[in-house]
Amino acid sequence: MRKPNIYIIPFVSVLLVMIFHELGHFIAGTSMGYDMKMSLNMVRFPDGATIDDQQQVIFYLAGPLFTLVLVFFAIL
């Protein structure tokens, strides 16, 4: 049985964490009613969207919170 390449597992892990992190931002923005645009390393509000301070804080914290949830489940 072949061992997986030493570079593949970290690469896939980082890729999945990035996607999950950005998904947190995306879900937060979508739940606030915005038509979010997502790429591999960025989520943005639609052009011309007005965001109040509370929504901005929720949007900014959603990614790190999703990452912490992922870390919690990875530890289990």
C-alpha cells in the first residue's frame, strides 16, 4: 500500500479550511439578505450595497467563527 504524498494532505487540508472559512462569510451575508459573490479566497457584497456597522461585524466574525468550529470538530 502506498503512503499518500507528504504534500497532498496539508494542501487539501488548507484548501478545505479556506473554503469553509469563506463559506462562513458567505452564509452570514446571504442570511442578511445580500446576493453575495464568492471566490476561493474572497467573499464580497454586491456593488453598491450599504452595510451598517452591526452587519459588518457579523460578516467579519463569521469566517473566523466557522474556522473555530472546524478546529473544534477536528480535535474531537
